[in-house]
Amino acid sequence: MKNVKDYIRTIPDFPHEGIMFRDVTTLFSDPRGFRMAVDQLVYPYMDVQIDKVIGLEARGFILGGAVAHQLAVGFVPVRKKGKLPGKVISQDYTLEYGEATVEMHDDALKAGERVLIVDDLLATGGTAAAGIKLVERLGAEVVACAFVVDLPELGGRKALASMNIDVHTICEFEGA
């Protein structure tokens, strides 16, 4: 019987030499694999009060929308700078290979709402940390962050734990 990790392919030297890219599009394209991943992301939170699911651009939109549907809660996208049409708040962060900015509508969350942040992969934790900061700036609370893949050598789980954030992952891959 296959597990979620079996559906994820590795592409060497993408987007840069030395990077082992964990490609979840093969997971998404398989109905059993995709359902298994969504179910495993949802399961720990079925009996937890969650008001909104945040999906981090871009693969987090796919997973986050499905998780929000299963939890019967709203979905909020956190997008790259300049992609949202309304009034936004922004947060800069550092990637494994550069810098970026993410944004969220300034009215996407209400103070006190409880949020689950979802993305495909946890590397350094920079994107998730930026999402957490956006949520907190609007007065909402991050209940946890959930990811399909963890790359433990890059330290993302430790970085989020240092922010007092609970982290749930489905599988791990060694290396960068």
C-alpha cells in the first residue's frame, strides 16, 4: 500500500544546482494520493476550533482550499506581492535562495479568529513565519501550521517552534 511520500517525485538541480526539488504535482494528480494527503492534513484538526484556513502561495492554495472545505471553514490566500486587488498588509521574508514579500487582504481575518496555515513543504520556515506574522498583525491566532513535506535539515520546524507554533507534517525527505 502506498503512502503520501510515494506519490512525490524528486527533481534534482531545480530550481538551482544542488537542490533536490520535492514535486507534489504528482501527488496532486493522483486521486488516491491527493485524498490521502488532504485527509492526513485535516485529521489532527477535526475536533479543534478552526475559523479559517490560510493557504500559502502557490501550492498551499490547492491544499488549503481542500482542507478548508473538509473542515467547513473559510479559506484565505496569502499571495506574492502585487497579486491581491484590495487593501493589503505585507510581510518581507528570506527564502532558501533569495528574498520575497507576501501579502494578505487587511480584512481577511477578524481579531480572535483561529487559523490553520497550510502549505506543501516546510524548508526554512520563512514563508510560514511571514504568514504567521500577517495573521497575528490582524489579531487572529495561529493554531498550527500543516505541511505535506518536511525538510528537517533546513530547520523550518525549529524556527516555527521558536515562535510557539505547533507543526504537523505528513512525511520527511533528507537533504535540501
